[in-house]
Amino acid sequence: MQNIEVMDTTLRDGEQTPGISYTADEKLVIAEALLRSGVDAIEVGSAGVSQGEAVAVKKIMDWARDHDAADKIEVLGFVDGTTSADWIVRHGGRVLNLLAKGSEHHCTVQLRKSVEVHLADIERTVDYAVKNGLSVNVYLEDWSQGMVDSQAYVMTLTNGLSRMPVQRLMLCDTLGVLNPEQIATYVRVMRQNFDLPLDFHGHNDYGLAVPNSIAALRCGAGRVHVT
């Protein structure tokens, strides 16, 4: 029987909902409740965003260490050399969820870089993070559009990632544009080509996050992100 895991990202992605902003103490209360509920991991913030974010992450990590849950706390970071890794380590974190560009459009238009240059930047960030004691997962931002428009780019990027000390690939339907049939097809492609554990991170722009998540789990993803 497949072991399905849940990672709750209420305190990071969920907090991007318009009108939602938690204090550090509120984040701690929510984090405690989520961990006591039995979720496998929680994502609690983004590296370097604000001083308030730093205080919240530090409070949560202090509590998690005292309750043998520190490895269940994950923090979003960026392809920025040493900056995100240093921030996470400084505030007690152990897991970096690295945001990489999962579509050729994001890579060439937003970053104005080739996939080879982007991979070199990612490798420097990953190597530094691992040397400083962090476990690294990689988000493929806009993976859904990448699979629709530029599968060759996604395959090249993921081939490169598979040679790095990356623990999980996190497949993002960043704009919530796919349907369950497409999710099933594309997750199977990833599962057939790569051995890394797969997460699915669905957005609900068109009301399909739940059926898309179920389709991903049925077709090879082992962990689903929720808020």
C-alpha cells in the first residue's frame, strides 16, 4: 500500500491569501496545532521576507526542537547562493524548500537565463545548503505550464536536479490551470523518468486543487501539499 504524506503550507503559501497576515504568536499556535494533528510536515515561511517572519520561524523551530519535530519544519528559500541557506540556519531551520523555475517561460522571461545557467545557480545553492547541514527539496515553480509548453526544458532541468543531493521534487500547478487527466499524464511522465520522491502542490484558481491532488497521488506522487 502506498504511503501518502501531507505537508501543510498554511503558514507560507496560505498566508499569501489576500487579507491574511498572522503574528508570530499566531503562527506558533497554528504550527503546534498542525503538528499535533498528525501532518507529516509544515512549511512555515519564506527566507528573508521580513523580521516578523524571522521571529515566527525561530519561535516555531524552538518549539519543534523541544517536541522532537524539528525535521518536520520546512522553509521556502531561493536560488540566491548563500543568502537563503544562511537565513534558515540562523533561525534554526533544517529543511530548505528551494524555488526553481519549472517552465522555460519562467526561466527565460523572468530570469533571462538558459536552463544550463539556472542549473549551475541551483547547484551552487544546493551544495552550500547541504554543506551547512540543511536538507533540500526543490519546487518546480510553474511545472504545469512547463509540461504543457516545454517538456524538453522540464526534462533537462530535472535531469540536472537528479544529480544533486536533492531529497524531493515538488511539482507546482502554480496557476491552477491543469485538470485531473492532465495531472495524471504529467505525473506519470515524471515518475517514469525520475526516481526522486514527488510532491504535488496544487493551486485552486479553477476549483480543481483537490481532484488534481488526488490524481497526482494515484499516479505516483507520494506527498501532497495542503492549506
